[in-house]
Amino acid sequence: MTDCSAPYVIGEKCRYQCKSGYGHKSGDTIRTCTSDRSWSGRNINCRPECPPAPNILNATKKECSKKECVYRCDDGYEKKSGDTLLRCSMVNGKWIGTEINCQPSG
């Protein structure tokens, strides 16, 4: 919570934000103290976010978002093991899957 502190006054607005490493999932980021001494809106709900997808030796990120990343082996290399797709865990904010292992072709 930021931008307000107790004791709260009717009409006071409080701004909420997720902590570092978490993204806003739902709820209201600004809530107002109402005349019946309750808060307007819904509680903010934050979820873990993954850091940027890792760079992998001899592989290129083909399509990446905050939720998943697709890799392909660089020219002259082929996949020996691992996954071409890594997904972000919304539970712990870590990438799920085994990093692709690209070795020289031939």
C-alpha cells in the first residue's frame, strides 16, 4: 500500500501496488474510504512474474512473452535434449521446463 496512512479519513484514497517480482492480476489499485468506513472496490490480487526468459547457448528466442518462450537452435546446431518451450509458473515466478541443449550438427 502506498499514498495513505492510518487514521484514515472518509474520502481518502489509497493506492496499492504489487511488490517487485509480482504483477497485478485483479482488484482495484485505488480504493476510497467510504462514509460507512469501509473501502470501495476489491482487494488487489498479485501473482508472481518470471524474470526475462534466459539466454541459452547456441539457441535463439523465437517468440517470447511474460508467460512462455519458444527457442530454436542456431544455424549449424541441432537439438540434442531439452524443451523448445519454457513456461512461466504463476505459482512461484520461475521458468518451467528443461533448457534446450543445442550441439553442432553432423
